[in-house]
Amino acid sequence: MPITLLDLPVLPPDRDTACGTSIIQETYLQERDAIKTVEELEAHLKRWENLFLLEPEPEVEFPLKDLEKTLALLLQCRENVETELNFDTIEAKEVACIMIPAALMRAFPLAQHYIVGHDLAMVRLYLDPYPELIDELRGQCYGGCAKRENSCST
């Protein structure tokens, strides 16, 4: 089976409440913005690799070739959002992919069109196409408690 939403390190607590949440996007962006070292970049990419692989043809190849160059450009872009990237270089493509992965970007117009949370758009794009996973993310609660007849005990 291909990579699905269930393979991400962070999931919405329940597909039915995902209509008002953006947990995946917010967590990714917070963690991305905290990167300051090559080691942190490497750990971030490893943790979120499946997010990049949700798309059938990922924009970049993992592992990245030169993490030091990529990190330098990433930090430069974070400091100055008007940084112009030369997309003839692999580092620029990698930074663009890290700044906003294609899977997250694809969910934006869907969420805006239907006026729902980003998480629901992610569920619709990367979980619902697999009928065998129709009952996944139903009746779960924060913290990953086990499914118990669509309810959680605290």
C-alpha cells in the first residue's frame, strides 16, 4: 500500500472533528521554524519524510544531497521572505519543498473552497481514496488513545 495520511507523525484526533483543525500543518510549520542546525534539519526531514512522499512524484529526492547548503538557504529564506531562489539549483528546490511541502500546499485550496480545516482536506486527499481505511481515525482522541466504540475515556 502507498504512503497515506496514517503514516504521518502527527494526525488529527478524529476525522469527524478535523473539519475545524489544522494540527498537521501547524505542527509541521512550528517544527520547521525551530530548525537551526544541520542535525535539526536532518531529524525534521526524517520525522516528516512521509509527508513529502504522500505525493506520487516527490519534488525532491531523499536524503537531501547537501544539508549544509540547504540549511543556509532555508535560514536565509526564513529571515527574508523576499529572498529570490534560483530554481536551477537543487538546494532551491529542496528549500521550497521544505518551506511548504506539496501535500500541504495541495490541501489549501480544498480547505478554502469548502471552508473546512486543513486537516479535513488532508483526510479527503490522502486517506479517503483508500476504501480499506474508511474506519481509520474514527473515535480517537488526543494523545493517541485506543479506539473504543467511538468514545474516549480521560
